[in-house]
Amino acid sequence: MKAALLQITSSDDPVENLVMLRGMVRDAAAQGAEFVLTPEVSNCVSTSRSHQKEVLEPEDGNAFLAGMIVEAKAQGIWLLLGSIGVKTEDADGRFANRSFLISPDGQIAGWYDKIHMFDVDVSAEESYRESAGYRPGDRAVVADAGFAKIGMTICYDLRFAKLYLVLAHAGAQILTIPAAFSPVTGKAHWDPILRTRAIETGCFVMAPAQCGTHSASKGKERSTHGHSMVVAPWGEVLLDAGTEPGVYMVDLDLSAVDDARRRVPSLSHDREFTLAQ
């Protein structure tokens, strides 16, 4: 089947980003894509919590989500809305970083809240405290897209191997890892960890990414790594989108999942063990 990864440079304006993404989804569908994937925080890239409170919406009545559902249905495609920031009813006012799998008939086939929060000091100049604005999820998700079982994750989850083994054991054939990766960590770790996750699970890894410098009406600008990638179950890189926004097409042969797992059946070789004291 044909799939498309949308590599974008979202601003902090959800209305503007929705217009951009709907146009890109149409372009992808016109090129034959049956499965289209967008990056993390597709609706709003912002470092300003006050701005996020102004522009983000709850899931119910969410104009960005509704617009993308309309587009998926209009084009008759499966759509992985990589993630959007949504308001929650949490007492502390934190948002959820939520991924949605949308079916061709406009139904939400699965949703997932990012589990692992990016609270790091990459350098003296670059630090992140995702948990200050977003609350972590607590449920792993494998969603049925008909053509494949989709293990849904987001960005920093990538570093936690146990999650991906759990998803693979639960039947996932494709692992989605939408991201807004730091340029520093992206340069060092993005490619090797994505390939590792594919190899150790025998899954396709599909990782649509934000790229470039994101304009900001409030707060400071942020830059992201780009390099949206698709990795086959044997570890071959089928797509590396580089650093420019665009619609990037890839052909998937899902028989490669069974082939890789037959050749190296490591998922059936797991053993319990104890740590020597």
C-alpha cells in the first residue's frame, strides 16, 4: 500500500496549521496515499504555556481535530494525526499530548496519550520540561486499522524499549512515532534508535516529524530536527525526508513483518530472569 508522511513546520496558530495540513492531505491522497501520517503537536508548536491556554481546545468540540476528521473522510484515507495538544479537565490545568488514528469513514479508531515526558537538559542553552505543561498518559495502545495493527507512540517514547516490545507482543505490525525532535538529540540518536525499534520488534516504524524553525507569536522560537523516516522490519531505511517540509511517499509491503519475524523470531524467545545480587 502507499503511505505518506507529512513533514511540516507548524506555527503556534492552530487555524493556520489546519489549513496547511488539509491541503497536504489532499496532495497525498492525489498521489495515491491510503495511509497519511502527521507529526507530533501538529496543531501548535509553542513554548508559551499562556499562549497554549489561549489557543488549545478540549477534544470535544476541537476544531482542529474536527477539520482533520472531515478531510480524512473526504479523501477516504486512514489518517494518523500524530498528536495535538488538547485541554483536559485536570485540576492542575495540564494538557494532553494526544495521537489519533482516524478511519476513512471519519471515526476515531484509536487514541493514545504520550506516556513519557521530555524533561531534559540537552545543553546549557537548550532545556525542556514537557511535564510542566502536559500530563503523561498511562495506557499503551494497539489500534486496528484493518490493513494492519498500529502501535501508537509519540516522540520521547522512542527511548523506552519496553513499550515497543509490549506493543509488538500485543500484535502491532506498524509502530508510529510522530515527533518534534530536538536538533541536538536528533542528530545523535534519531536514526539509530528508530532502526533499533524496527529490528527488535520486526515492525515497520513510521516516524513523521516536525522540521525547521517554528515561528512564535509568544515565547521563544523552537527548532526541530526533521528527517521523517520509515524503517522496514529488517532495519532498512525506506524513507529519510531530510530537513524540508513536504509530502513524502513510501510503499509498504506488510508481508515483510512476517518475513522478518520468521527469520529472527526473537519475540518468541523472551525469557523471564532475575537480577543477581
